[in-house]
Amino acid sequence: MGAAKFIIRSEEVRQRVLMTILELPLVDGDGPIKPFQVVISQYKRDRSLEQNARVWALHNIAAKFLGDDADILHHIACKQYLGVRVVERGGKTWELVNSTTNYYDPETMTTRKLTVEEMGDFMTRLERTYISMGVPTGTSE
């Protein structure tokens, strides 16, 4: 059986989840099978691909306008708008960008796990900053 993922928004889907769990085999002809993992958590829709594309379009426009690097501008914006927290791992201290995820990776943690609403706020703040710097963002405030 492959992985099954459900977003429970109705009684019908909840019943399908229950049936799926009840139909999981606990043994086969050769004895016990490998155990299954069931995780139930609040659903959170991550930022959309369109939002991500808009943020990177803004960074690329600003990079060209300012003569800078889009990746560097993104990391600066993440620290500025999302804030940082300090964690210690392996005897080292890291400043990590705040996010709604528990996945700690000081090299790649950015906007990947923001909700649609959080990413919308991030984009608004980013556009305002770039507009105040004279960057032609394609929007007007």
C-alpha cells in the first residue's frame, strides 16, 4: 500500500479515513506486517507557487535595479520580516529565520513553510520596502 494523505473537511472524508485505517492489514500469510504510522495534525496550506513566483520576481527586479544578488536579498528579507531565533546544535550557535515549521536547516530555511496568509504579509512588506527604495515593482502604493 502506498501512502495515503487526507484533508478532512467533511463527514464523508472522515468516514473514508476511518475505513482506510480499519482496512489496514495487521498480519499477512507470513505473519505480522510492518507497522503503519498515522499522524493527525491541523491542516495548514503552505504558500502558493504563485506567491513564491511573485516574491522571486520582486527579488530579481530589485537585484537588477540595485546591482545586487536576488538570493542575498531574499535572505535579508527573510531575516528582516520573519525575524530570527538562536539555536544551538552540535556545539555551534545558529541564527535561524523564524517560520511555522519545526524543520531546522540554517542553510535553507526561508519562506517555504509559511501559510498563504503569512506569505501574503511577507509579499506586502517586501513590495513596500522595494517601492520605498525606488525599485519598479509593477505595483503602486
